[in-house]
Amino acid sequence: MAAPATGLSKNRLIGYFAMVFGMFMAILDIQIVSSSLNEIQAGLSASADEIAWVQTAYLIAEVVMIPFSGYLSRAFSTRVLFTVSALSFTLASVGCAMTTSIDSMIVMRALQGFLGGAMIPTVFASTYLVFPREKMASATVLIGLVATLAPTIGPTLGGYLTQIMSWHWLFLINVIPGLLVSLVVWLFVDFDEPDYSLLKGFDFFGLLSMGLFLGSLEYVIEEGARNDWFSDETIRNFAVAAAVGAALFFWRSLTYRNPIVDLKAFRNFNFATGCVFSFTIGVGLYGLVYLLPLYLAQVRGLNSLQIGEIMFVTGLTQFLSAPPAGILSRKMDPRPVLAFGFALLAGSTWMMSHITADWQFDELLIPQIMRGAALMFCIVPINVIALGTLPPQELKNASGLYNLTRNLGGAFGLAGINTMMTDRSAFHWNRLVDHINPGRWEVQQYIDAIGNKLGDRLPADTTLLASKMLSRMVQQQSRVMTFADVFVVLAAVFLAASVAVAFARKPKAPPAGQGGGH
């Protein structure tokens, strides 16, 4: 591979920041539809099971492209890959907006996820190729902020666009920025040169086995909780396909002379450790972004715009916390910074475990501030630990693997959360129902009190109506208790991660030639 161009010129910075914005678009589109699925479902006349695939199709396609992007970037260059990816992503976004059926929407979302998936790891790799050591921390803060801020504000922006205009604008909003990003990257990016020799003996078998492995695994993770896991025949079949695909993929990657994904980066202890922490932060990033809006919608009954206004606190705190996180990660050993970040995230999540049915903006303010700061104090040092010490020739491939672990962490986290929500909700419902026997004096007093209030206005069976009101109250409380249980488990996960940081090695100085040839 040709050596990367040297020097941190104005043109290279322009090209790099255009790439960062493209990455922001790709990550944003994972969550931008989450608060508007009901509107999309109505517009496409889709069933509840079908509409879930608007997100699932995107994620499955994206996780296949992310590790593949390192190979493509080395073969065709950063400039060509990113331009093609951004332009294709933009065209697929137009296709999503123009669909009139759920089938075509699923296809276009899969294309959007696959074609746009290359933008994310390419930016991470370019950061360590372009910037000299003394300026790398600031760039790391920027991509860390984008990687955590985009999924946080996605539901907010999506809800706003859908309510003000229509769900079509969830995708049309990408058109002008996407075209501009494609143009600027093509004109200004010159980070490296293509290595067409990599195309000789292209490993089609490795690509197919990787697609079978990651695609099937993502399907099992995304759909498992909804379909009662392995009691469903389709889930079982995809699980077998994932296992077979994994065996073939790892065998091929370890034995073929020019594999689609080179796993040698995992021999670097810092990189392997960073990927474990990246998986964990994926659980926190996507899991918590999913849980709080779910509580606000199911328990508090808020609409997407009201939820977005409350969630904005986390995004604002992330923005304000980025500079101190970067300064500390640059001036000191990143391990204490990471341990502090995970501890802060554990503390925030533990506070959320005391949630009640009456919590609103004021009660959620401090936990959200803590969560926003914690995410930045985690993601920046994780980037440094995982990618900051790799030699330049391994960065493109390693960046794909690193970003894949974060996405898989989010997928596994959401699957675990949904499974636990189902199980614990049934547990709490059954336990509370045991205590609302109409024969109990306290329950009868409540029913009589409601009946006395409504009897004159509603001469019908007030006892039945009061019983229904009591049932709704029990259902609400069982949901709240379920949310509290999930927050306790997540707090324990983040606390364990904070302790595990002590076993990581202090990152060594980067290899010679790191940082754009400096």
C-alpha cells in the first residue's frame, strides 16, 4: 500500500470534517426512525411485525459492511470508498422517502445501512492516519462526540421532523448534506492511495461466510426477544446459520492469504481490551437511549417531541463534556479516565433504578447530566486505548472490527433488555395481582371509594369500572418496577466494567510513523 500523504493542510482538514459529518448522518439514521415507527406503519399500511424491520434491516446490513470497509478502503482508497458510500447512502435515502410499500422500504433501508456503513469505521481510521500525535486527542474527542451524540438526538430529531412535516423527511433530510459531503470528500481527501493488488484473489467465500455469520447473528439478536428466542423455528434456523457462518468465517480469515477481514489486530492487547470496553459502551449507549424514551412513552404518556425535549439534556451535556474528556485523556493515563466514566455511568443508572410513575424533567435531570458526561469520559479513552497504538497499516481493518464491537454491544444489550422487560413485567404483574383480591379490605375500600365518586354520574356498574381502573394502575406499577430492575442490572454491568479497567495495560507509545506520516 502506498504511504499516506503527509502534512495537516487546510484542504485535508476540510475533507476530514466532511467525512465526520457523513459519519454523523450514518449513525443518526440508526435511531432517527425509532420515534416515528407508528407514522411510517400507518403510511405504508404495515403490520406491527413488519414495521420493526425498518430498523432491523438497516442494522443487519450495516454490521456486514462495517468490517468489510477496511478491505475496501485499502483497495480503493479512503477518497473513493467514502465518496461512493456517501453518494449511495444519499440515493438510498431518496428511495426510502419514495417507497409506497413496506417491502420496498425494507429493501431500501437495507441498502441504506449497507452502503452507508463504510463511512463510520473509515472516519475512525482516518483520524489516526491524518493527525499528528499532538493533535490526535482533539480529533478523537470530535469523533467520540459524534459517535455518542448522533444516536442520542436521533429520536428527538425524528420526532420533530415527523410532527412538523412528515415521516418522509426522516430520509429527505439526508439529500443536500449527502451530496455536499460526497463532493467535498472527492475534492479534498487525499489521505492515501489505492492498492489494487488486493483485488487479486478476492475472497468471495470469506465475504459470503461473513455475511451469513453477521447477518444471521444480527437477526437472532434483533428478533429473538420478540419471538421468544429458540422456541421459534425461524430463530433456531438463523442461530444455526450464524454458527455455521462463524465457523467458516474464522477458518477462512485465519488461513486465507488475503482475507476479507484480518483478525491479526486482536493480537494487540490494547486493541482487544478496547474492543471489550467498546462492546460495553455499546450496551450503555444504545440501551439507555432506548429505555428512557420507552418509559416516557409507556408510563408518562408523552409524545415524541416531548420526549425529545427531555432527552436533549443528555446531548447538551455530552457536548459540554467533550473538551474536558479530551484534555484528561491527552494529559494522563486514559485508564483512570475510563474507570471514572464507567463509574459515573453506573451511578447515573443506579439513580434511575429508583424511578417511579411520577418522574418527569426535574427528577430525570441529574441522572441525564451524569449519563451525558459519562458517555464522553468513556468513549474518548476507549478510542485511545483501542486504536491509538496500532501501526498505520492495521488501522483501516482494525477500525472496522472496533466499530463492529460497539454495534454488537448495542444489539446484544437491546436483546437482553427486551428479554428482561418481558420476563420481569410478567413477574411483577403476577405478584401485584395476588395482592388486589377484591376480598381484601383495602382493595374493597378503594373500589368503594371510586364507586362513590362515579356512581351519580355513571349509573352503570361502577364496581366493574373501578376494577378496570385498579387494573390499569397495577399494570403501570408493574412496568415501572420492571424499568427499575433493568436499570439495576445495567448499573451492575457498568460498575463491573469500571473495576475491569484496572486489568487493562497502560497504552504504550504509538509506533513510528503514526499520524499522517509524521
